[in-house]
Amino acid sequence: MAGFEVLATDGHARLGRLGLRRGVVDTPQFMPVGTYGSVKGVLPRDLEAIGAQIVLGNTFHLWLRPGLEVVRAFGGLHRFEGWTRPILTDSGGFQVWSLGGADGKGRRISEEGVRFASPVNGDRLFLTPELSVQIQTVLDSDIVMQFDDCTPYQSGAGLTSEREARASMELSLRWARRSKAEFERLGNPNALFGIVQGGMYEPLREASAAALAELDLPGYAIGGVSVGEPKAEMRRIVAHTPHRLPAHKPRYLMGVGTPEDLVEGVAQGVDLFDCVLPTRNARNGHLYTRYGDLRIRNARHKTDLRPIDESCACHACAHFSRAYLHHLDRCGEMLAPMLASLHNLHYYLNLMREIRAALAAGSFAAWRARFAADRARGVG
């Protein structure tokens, strides 16, 4: 790994460049999510065309399907999915958390790891920090995430207590040390990122960040947000944690979020983002534009000759009308979510390009105010 360089700052916001084995990532940057080794409905060539520099793969799901032997035969995930640029894989910790359900009874957490049932066939599975790193080594992802215990916002019948959050955070720290030891034992040539936990408790977040910094990892993530907490609570943690992480290392906010969430994250010092919203919402007719969100299923779009966003240069906006997309969606044509996904991802990636240009020009504050005003204006 070539490392991370901060090129410019504006308050906590920063313009940077992250060097990885398979290329350079300009930051701030958004990573499209390819859970099963595919960003749903979007070809790798189209991802490159709209400016994607790095995508995300899911360690847990790829472990189950197609399995490690298949990916190993291709020499890793890049050749298997036909993507030559960098890939980040999450550790599986979030999926283990989500499989547990609201009461957590679907999983059993111990010091060693987590036991749970496969969502594919019900097989009993046991995932440990060592196994997570082993899986990601086979996948050969450019950024490997430590295995962590994703602290829930609610535990049992109420909010997760500080005592529960502390126990979870400290377990994640012990797992971070084990993840690093296994990563080094395997001689993995890629980059290992740690994950800050601590729930909604700022002192716990500070303790987690400080302990992870002592491990001197190539990068750090903020986890345990967007797990059911109110938006105000998420924003509070995002305002608190990123700039407390090492200034010379990249910072990654996991699983967040809306365009407004991304801009707020950048303002607080975040460099990398991922979220399923652009593609998930696209499949449900929810499109992002410079001037607010558009619901293509609304009847008023039936005869609308305009593109989704007249300021957008994506293929969908350059060649098709709202009326056409409305028609495709109403008919259940597969082209509808494909074009919508392409548009939404283009919007997110272009948003990052505009942020980087504003940071380079020293005008991020003015750009941020204009962004908020444009989004509040609403779609015509």
C-alpha cells in the first residue's frame, strides 16, 4: 500500500489521495456496494464510466456463496467479478448483527467469535476474527476490515446501556488485535482497517479510537451508526468521532447514507463512504437529483418529457425521459432499475467530484451552502 496523503483542508473537511495495490482513490470518495460481487444492475464498465474508483464486497455473503474455493480458483474477487480497480470487503460483523434480530437470539457471541445459522441453508456457522481475515485474504480485497461486534442501538427491550456498549466495544478491540495478528501471520499485502465502536456514548468512542490508533493500522472506520438510531443521534456521533482519528490515515464512515449525510460526513473529516441507498432506492423508483428527490412512480411523470435531472450527464438523463422511466417502472421492465441505479450512482459519484473540486478551490463552505439550498428547492 502506497499510503494516504492529505492535499487540502477546510475545517475538518479534507481532500486526499489513498494509494492501494490496484490503484489510487481520490478522497472524499463513495464506494458502490456489490454485496455478492456485483453492484446490482450495473456493469463494471459502466461503473468505470461514471467514475467509480473503488467498490465494496461482502465477506459474509461471498463466504457462503459462491464459497472460497470458487473465488480462489480465480485468484481473488477482482478477476471473478471483472473489476480491476480497488475493492474493500467488510468483515461480516454487520451481517452477523443483522441476522441476530431485534432480540439477538439468532446468534451467540463469545470471546472466540460468533455462532449463528446460515441464512442460505440453516447450517450452523462459526465466524472468528481469524476466519474473517482468512476469507478476505482469499478474496484479496485491497482494504480488509477487522472483525467487529456491531453495537446495536437497542438491546433487548430498551436502549443499549453504557455498560453493554462498553463490553461490546472492548470485545471489538480485542478482536482488532486478533485480526491484525492474523493479517500479519498470513502476510496479506493489502491494507487492514480498524473499526471504532462505542454505541451512542462519546467517551466510549474516544476510548475505542485511542486504542485502535495504538495499533497503527493503515486506516480506520466509524462503525455502529445507521443501526436504527434517530438521525440526530447519528449526526452527533459523526460530528464527534472522525477528527479524533489519526490525521494521517484515511477515515471511513460505514453504511451511511443520504446525500446530506455524505456532505455532513465530509464536513466532519470523513474520507470514504458506502451505502446501499443509491441502488436500493433506485429499484423502488426513488431517484436523487440536484434539486431534491424524485419519485418516478408518481402519476405526474407519465407524460413528462424532461430527463430525471436536467443538470445530470449520466446515460439515463442524456437519452431518456421521466415519462419513459415511469413507463418502464409501471410495466416491471428490468431496464427501469438498471437506468435508475446508473443515475443514482452517477449522482453520488458526481457529488463527491464536486466536493473534491470545492475543497481544492478552498470554497467548500460556499459549495455546502449552495448544495443545501439546491436540495431544499425541490424537483420541478
